[in-house]
Amino acid sequence: MANALVSIQILPTTPGGESVYPYVDRAIDIIKASGVPYRVGPLETTMEGELGELLGIVERMSEAMAELGCPSVISQVKIYYNPSGASMDRLLEKYPDGK
């Protein structure tokens, strides 16, 4: 069972002041390719898994921004850690329709 939830909002400084959307899409693609459960929200994306693995994904996202030419990136990260188990579904069961 997963022991952590990590939410991330990535804010890349884009080359020439370009839109951040293609860069955010790339960051989400990295999460998707990792195979961990995730949910995209309007301001951040939440991943579920082992803490070390999730932090590695955050690192890969930052590295990808640099590879795409971003001179810098700010990542705002929230971590929920519970050695007994962490689950997005369990934390959201009270709100099945998101309201």
C-alpha cells in the first residue's frame, strides 16, 4: 500500500515568456509515464505512492523543465505521509462527486 500523497504545482520560467501550458503538460506526462495513481486538479496534481518514488518523479519533472530550456522552475509541493497507508480515495470518500 502507498505511504504518501504528494501534490505538486510546477511553475516554470519559460524561454521568452512563452505560455506555461505545454510545459505543465510535459510535467503531467512524466507523472502519467511513472504509472503511479494521480489526479489533475485546477491548481496542482496529486500523486499516490511510496514517498521516495514520488519525490523522484518531482525531480524528473524539474529536470525535464531544464531540458526544455526553462532557466528555472519553482515547484510547490505538499506531502502527506502515513507509514500505515495513504490513499486519495480514502481522504476523498466523503466527497464522491468532488463537491
